[in-house]
Amino acid sequence: MSRGWKNTLKYSQVTPRADYLNRRQLMAGAVAMGFAGPAMAQIATVPSRYSTSMPPNSFEDVTTYNNFYEFGTGKDDPAKNAHTLTVDPWSVKIDGMVDNPGNYDLADIIGGATMEERIYRLRCVEGWSAVIPWVGFELSNLLNRVGVQSGAKYVKFETLVRPEEMSGQKRKLLQWPYVEGLRLDEAMNPLTILATGLYGNELPNQNGAPLRLVVPWKYGFKSIKSIVRISLVSKEPLNTWQQENAREYGFFSNVNPNVDHPRWSQATERPLGGGLFSKRIPTEMFNGYGDQVAAMYTGMDLEKFY
């Protein structure tokens, strides 16, 4: 991806597009919450300039190999168990240092945003990577609409807690809810999106329906799923994996081939779908998005602030 950003992939090479907008987006009539712009979300009709030209993984690869501990620790557990999750109705609490706090229906959050397809690569900390056509909108769009106050420096996210539908939450695998965070400049970067779909379809439950974060230059676990709360705060939030094992997981979690995980090397990765014996390829700094994000970390020791 550092080799150029012109998208050379034809749409015929990707799973055929159905309808970019899910049912809630199509029904998003006049937005009543005050902060949203146009009532109907608009979908871009041309490939995003941020998309990689790398060929995407198959829909099956992306929807059957997932980390989502709320449905189990096995990579295939989310695909088997997430059908129990109810995603309609859905609301998100937006609070903290914002001008317009409140509980917003998903349609209000999507209303006023420009939806587009972006073909991004995400990398799992275990050494796998996947290229996925996401449908979503820039997080900065939402933050600008709710009004970020001057003292806010971080954005904190929380996942739904509903053990009656999320079987993994019946066990103390982690401290629920799952929490993630970004520095404000990271959240406002145009690469950072809130996704509502993939491959032109609604976001499957196992992939974080109905609303998930996608931060392509960071390890996949930063891209928190099934978001129900977004808080603007002044202090760095303690995210779930820092809380569980700070030695292995730092706040920033930028893809950095020069920083080994204590239990394995990060220098190479395997493309998802090729199996355990597929050829490993060199890991790129910032997952290949350095031209777009490296300036945010100027002067930082990225081995210390991992």
C-alpha cells in the first residue's frame, strides 16, 4: 500500500454489490436529533482514494475467521454464535466533552454522513492480515456533528453488554464491556471510519454489526465492534487489552514490524485464506499507511509507545 494509492481493482473482481445502505439507512427520513445534516445518507459512486489496490479476501474468509470474544474465543465461534444478537433497534450513547450529548438512534448517526466503500487491510496481532471492502463513513463526520469540546483529547468506545445474546459474556473471559480508545487526532484522521457494512452488504453480526470502528494502520483489536457508547474524554482511556495484559498490548497498537509481541515476531504476516503453510510476507510499518498517518507520531518512541 505504500507503493501507491491508485485503486486498480475492478468491482467485478469483488463480491457483487447488493445495496450499500442497510434497511435503517434507507428508512432514515427526517433526522430529529438536531445535529445531523441531510436526512438520507449518500453513498459514493466511485472508488475511494484511500482504497488499496490489493485484491480483497473472499467474503467467506472475512466472515468465518473473527476475533469477537463476546461470542467465544475460537476464530470460528463468532460465525457460529453471533446469530443470537439483536441489532435492530440500536442506539449509541455519545457523552463526555461534547456539545450535543445524548442517546442517538443508529439512523440519526448515519443520517448526514457520506457512505463509501473503502478497501482496507487489517492485521491481526497473531500474524494474519486481510483485505476487506468496508462500507462506512469517516468518524470525524460524526464527531464534528456532535461538537467536540476544546478539552477533549481522546475518544473512548464501548461494546454492547448483553450476555443473554452474547454467549461469551457469560464467562469472565475479559472484563465487560470491551473498551477501546483513540487519541483525538487519530479519531479525526480521514482513514478512520465507522463501518456499517462490507462487500456491499449489511455488516454481519460476527464482524461487529451494526456499527464498528475500522482503523487500518493499527492491529485489528483496536477496531472495536458493536459499539453502543462513544465518549470524548481528557485522559487516555484504559482499553481492555491494556487492562488484561499491558506488557503485551499497548494503547497505540500501531502495526510496527520492529516491535515483537512477547510471544511471537511481528516482522512478517500471513494473508488470510492461505492456510498455515502459506508464504509469509514482510509486515509494513503502519500496515502500509505511513504516508497518511506517520506525521501524527513525529518525535515519539514507537517502541516505547507501542
